[in-house]
Amino acid sequence: MENKKFLGNLAIILIFITVLLSIIPVIFYLIPESEKKELNVFTDRNGNPILFDQIKEGEHLLGVSKDGPTILIKKENKIYAFSAVCTHLGCIVKWLPEKEEFFCPCHAGRFDSEGKVIAGPPPAPLKRYKVEIDKEGKIILSYNEGDQK
């Protein structure tokens, strides 16, 4: 008798878990995509957002996005953003404004102002971000179409 009660309770628990596991994907499907994604906001190293108006014309900044170290360049009142991680061995690249190119000090890799490899061992260009400015002036980064995360 005790075994029948145990098996009955076990069956009820398994049915409950099955129903719950079936409902969870439906709930995630119904949540709008914009609410699922955490915005990729450019910040300083302390996590404070850098606002568009805080960056001077011609200035470049090394900061952080949720993807890691990121370089912003402001030219002609427009922001350009690139991953600061070299595609060779993951060193942090530097922006050389006088040459308008990125330089990796580890193995002398060089990238042009579009992030394309122009010298050295890097096998691929720097990842480039699409940049949007929200209504508060925060710099929001996303990948350009065709780029992989």
C-alpha cells in the first residue's frame, strides 16, 4: 500500500515537472526581445557610463563594454567603436591618432582606422561595433551585421 502511495506521488511530481518544463520556453518566447537583452553600454573601468557629450572631438578612450576592453574614437562628431582585443593573441591594442591606426605592442600587429589588418600576425580585423546614443547620451554598442559575437 505504501509503495502505491509513493508511486502515485512520484507520478504527480513527474507530471508537474513535465508541465513546468513545457511552459518555460513559451514564457521566454512571449517576452519581447528588447527586454531579454542587457544593453551593451560603454563605461569607464569603474562601470560608470561615458556620455557622448563628455568625449571631445578627436579624442579616443579606452573603456569597457560587456564584451571587454573597447576603444572609442570621436571624429566629425561621430563615435566609432572597436574591440581593443587583438585578434592574434588577445593583447590590448592602442590607438595611434597621429597615424590613424591601431597598434598591438605584443607582436607589432597594425590595423587601419576601420579595424582591418595592415601588418603583422593578426589573422582577422578588430571587431567593430555599431554605435547608438540613447536619449540620456549613453553610448550603446551592438555588433554590425555579419560580425560574430
